Amino acid sequence: MDSTGFDISEYYKKMLVSIHRTEPFYLEIPPFNPYYPYPEYKLFGETSSTPNPAYDSVRNCLRLLELDAKSFNKKEWNPFKNIVSPGYKVVIKPNFVASSHSAGRNLYSIITHPSVIRVIIDYVYTALEGEGEIIIADAPMMDCNFNELMERTKLHTIQEFYWKKRRFEIKILDLRDFWLDIKNGDVAQFVKRRKKLSGDPLGSVLVNLGGYSRLCEKVNFKNFCGPYYNRDETITHHHGTVHEYLISGSVLAADVVISVPKLKVHKKVGVTLNAKGMVGISTNKNFLVHYTLGTSEEGGDQYPSDILNSRESMIIKIQTLLHDLLLSRKKALLDKLYEYIVLTYRMFLTKGIGRVSSEKRLFDGGNWYGNDTAWRMVCDLMTIIAYCDKAGVLRDIPQRKIFSVVDGIIGGENNGPLSPDEKRAGIVIAGSDPLAVDIVGCRLMGFDWKKLKWATDLVENERFNCFVRDISSIKIMSWTDEFLNMFEKNDKLLDFLPHPGWRGYVELSEE
């Protein structure tokens, strides 16, 4: 039950997922006002002189979901009124993984566009009736410059707009407690470049899933790897029946979490949508197991067994050893020693020893469909966001409502999630069950959702399920005919190009 006495389990059982197709561009004029003076927009009055496809598309998705259907196109239309009540704490969780595209291309093939966030804020504010909290929160990668991210997205202009118009405070939180101010050419400056951050004002909550973690089935935990170089920290929190995550206190204290992920491919789990996007609720990413050292023959999933020759495999193993011996120790002197070794190798030893090509490097780190580790972490995070209370205690019933809006106006394909090619898909997806939305998003991309282990596991999980028991229970709501019966067809629809490590595996067969 929530604070109003509503059974949250009932909220998830309405398997409607809406899809709206629009023009594949964003309004870039902050604070991202709507183009049309919609009747329900009477509180603000200001509109944009330029079309805002994101605003219109999210609004249409809410309409397609039949939210407050009787009042649609009237001044009293309040689509979130049965999701958000006055006094609620609402966390909007975008995908703010990075402040720049690693290859210098379109940043919005990686992160959620602020115009999508703006329309969600408007309708949440309407439902709150001025009473409650709106928090935009995420934990990006360690080298994300959050100030640079805010400057590029102009997200602060939405904050300023609401304070000026309604004296309503919208909080924007970087949930990390540190970031790395990495400079071009840095080989290893992780101690020198480490900058302390204030983190979540409500702190972090240690959640131990224990025997309920999907990682319990992995017996070779001593070979676990997180995203950073300190494997000891990752293993300390994941061994045997101890499986601990450090989770944002603000997220766990929320009555409603609105997930706003990007429609893009992912190197470790196939796609980035709601489920994988939940890594952003973890305030220490090194608590997240990403892969297991070695090939499948060695009990790992670091890279496919047929990719590297013996010499290349040796280079990878030596690099991992140096990470363990030097970078993981968090000492400036050892960082410097690692840098010296790497530069010496590059300058003098490459010709004799050789190097691993960039094409093969794309697979290293569990970046392929055989990764049997990362999907388990994803399932754990979905269990936490749905079933853990604000103290981090795992309960038998859902503890908060989750609503999802997927930004696919410009998506990311090929080398995702950090260096993708832009995909001008012109799509927004929405729904009240994040797993149902993810399955629809995967199918729209032209992929077979049954090839994603985290998706099939969440469907089959009887104890901590996400309520999707069969895809026949998902009802597509769209004005685009080709989307309505997508699960009965084998066409590629948006035809996203998978990450190289997933190519030839995750695509939907046309047979």
C-alpha cells in the first residue's frame, strides 16, 4: 500500500504501452516550452515559437494510455492524477551517463534530452497541486563532468522557470560522492584527478539481497569485475550469499520514480532501457558486477574464446594484473608507475609484443552476448527499485510506483552505450510497467527480447516479478499501424544496428 492506501501491485497490472512516432529532432530553446497552448497548460502561459516534438509526443503517449481520459483536452486534464498524489516525493531518473560523446558525435544519442524531462515535470507538478517534491537524480559515470552536463543540457533553466513562475523548487542531484576530472592524454591519474562530491543529501542505503541475488549462482566470484579498477571492492560486496548494493536514499524514499531512459544499444546487456538504466540509482558503481574474468572455458565471460589469439590473450591478462596490483590501490605513486609501464609499452614494446586491435578490444570487458554476469546485476537492481523499502529492506510487495517514458526521438546504435551512432528514430514509448516498456522497446529496435537474459529472467521470476508473465498481456497503444501487432510479425521495424558483440545474435529472425 502507498500513503493513500492504494495497492501498488494493482498499479503494475495494467499492461498498456504507448508508442508515438514524431519528427526526429528536439527543441533546443530552454526552458523547452510547448509549442501549442494546450488547455491544461493554463498555469504557465509561455509557449515556444518553434515546434517541440518531445512535448507533443509525451503528451500523446499519456493520452494513448487513457490516463484521465474523460478530461483530455480540457483545462482540468491531469494524466498523472492516479499515479502522483499531492505531497508525494517524485524522482525523475534520466539517463545522464556522460557529459560528452566519446567520439565527439551527438550527445543526445547517449543521454535523455531535457525537453522530454520538461513535459514530465509539467504533468507531475499538475498532479502534485503544488504540494510535494520533484527531484531529478542520476549517478553518471565517474568521469562525467556534471557542471558541463548541466551547461550543455540547460536543465537548470527548467529549475529557474519553476521557481520564477510558481516558487516551486525542483532539485537536480548528482548522486555520486566523487568524480574523476580526466584530461586528454591521462593514462592513469585516478588519485590526482579524483574530486569529492556532496552526493545524495539523504545519503546512501546499503542493500543486501543475499540469497535472492541472481549473482548467487556465480561460484567464481573471485574473478568478478566492476566498472573501475578496484576489483577487491567489488568482490568484498559480492561473494557467496553476500550481494550488497549502495543505493540512493532519495530514490528509495520516493513514492514514485519516473524512469526516462534512452533508446540505445548496450555492449554488456544488449539494450539500454529501464532495467539497465537503473545502474544510475547506485551511488557507488563499483558495487555493480559487470563481468567475470576469462573466457567461458575458463569460467568467465570477459571476451569470446575465439576472438583473441594466445599472444593477445596474454596482453589482456597482463593488463588486468597491472590493474589489480597498481591502479586498484588508489596511490598516486602506483598510478604513476602504471603510467610509466603503459607509455614504455606503447613507445618501445608494441612492435615486438604487438597489441590488441581496437576491433577486438570492443569485446573485452564482457562486451558481448555471452556475458553471463551483467544481466544478473540488472535483475538485482530491478528487484531493489521495485521491492526495497526506504531502509533498504526487501519486501514481498512493491514499495513504489514506477512510470516510464523512453526517449527514442534520437537513439543510439552500433557502439553503444557510450560511443554510439545516432539513430533518428522519432519514437517515444511510455507505460506503467517498466519491463513491459523494455520488451516493447527491444522489439521496436528489431531485436528478439527473448535473447536478453535479464528480460526472460524478470518475466519468469515468481517471487520478485515485474508482472509481465506473457507478452500476450501487453497491449500496444499507437496510431502507427505497424506497431500494433509487432509481436505477431518478424519485421525489423526501426532496425537498430546492435553493438558488434551482439551482432548476429540479438536481431529478430525474419523467418
